[in-house]
Amino acid sequence: MFNDINPGIDFKIVTCKRYYSGFSKKVPEIQTGTLENICSKKILLIDDVEDEGITIKSVKEKLLELGASQVKAGVLYSRSNKSNADFIGVKGKGFAIFPWNRFQEILEFLKFELVHSSPKEKLKVLTKMGFLRSEIIYCMKRLAKCF
């Protein structure tokens, strides 16, 4: 749709995952199958959250390796002490909770980080992080139905 307005801009998606089921990998998996003909192109890489800067650094290196002439990166929220992004929306220290993945984050914490905690402790920790009590209880009930 944006390409109709400005046909000189070419959008591509690079899938990169570093976190799997609550755990992180040192080196992210980068899928560049949808990238075609990026040789000698200037690229703007956009990410939602930068924790340590590893993902942005790895994807920049991969794009340059594939022939891009220049790669700049923008991130919505960075809590990295040494950012690899060229443009930062918000710099912070806390955990970023975006509206579009609130329930996913709660479920990840319940399944992996807080799995051995009591229900009362789970509620306490997650509400302190900024989640609503009703959201946490909903997710706890949803997980209980799975087992």
C-alpha cells in the first residue's frame, strides 16, 4: 500500500528470532529468504525492542554481507547500555510491554520464569511489572486448561 504512494521504496521483511520459549540464544536465527536484490541498496532496519543490541548488530552484519551498501537501524524502545541502533524512539531501563503482545508476555513468564512460584507470588511479580490483575488471572486460567 505504501509502495503505491512512493514506488521508489521497497519493503522487505527479515525474520530474526533470538528468544525461544523464555530462553535466549547467543546468536539469533536470521531468515533472509524474502530478500532479493539488495546489492548496493541503502537499508533501514526497524526493530521494536533492543535489550542488548545483539539482534540489531547481527542483522546489520548479515545485510552488509548480502551486499547492502549501507544499513541504518531504528528501534522503538532500547534498554541497551551500548545501543547498536542509529535511531531510538525511547531509551529506558525497564521491561517494555507493548499492547500487541501483553498476553504473550504474561504466558511466557507464567510458563517459564515463574513456573515454580505460587499463584499469589505470580500475581505479585506480574502486577509489579505493570500487568493488570485481570489479565494475569485470565492467562493463569488459560494455562490451567492446557494441563
